[in-house]
Amino acid sequence: MRGVIGTALLMITCIQASAGAVLAGEAEEARDGYPDTEKFPSKHTTAPNHELMLKKARQAQEKRLFQRQMRQLEKLLQQARRDADRAKKLQQLKRSANSPD
């Protein structure tokens, strides 16, 4: 049981760290105002806009993936807690069955 809970907590920590990096990148881009497209204006602005759309779509997809992974990890953590509670109850039942009354 301890291994499952520890593994779940480790996975949550890793995902939160990667999400923090993604969020920090988004905050930096919002603050900077996408300097790549502003510094080099060209006649054909569809490429930077297309790249920006792809970048935003990728970020949205990563965010959805992160949220799904967090829900899955939360379910695993809840299951691990339920399993730990069941194991405790089973141990108590075994002790009470073995105790001389």
C-alpha cells in the first residue's frame, strides 16, 4: 500500500512541476506579447499567425492532457486510500479473531 501512495504522490509532484513550467511559459509569453511576430513584420503574416495558432492549440492540448492526468492521479490516490483503509480493517479483524477472549 505504501508503495502505491508514494508512487501516486511522486507522479503528482512531477506533473505539477511540469505544469508549473508550462504556466510560467504562458505567463512569460503574455507579458512579452509574442516578440517574434512583432519584431519581424513581413508581407506574409499568415505564417506567424499560423504558428501562433498552432502554439496555442498545442498549449490547450497540453493543458487538457494535464487536467486528465491530474484526474486520473486523484482517482488512483483515492483508490490507494480506500485500499489502505480496507487493509487496516482486515488487520483489525484478524487481530480480533486471533485474540483470546
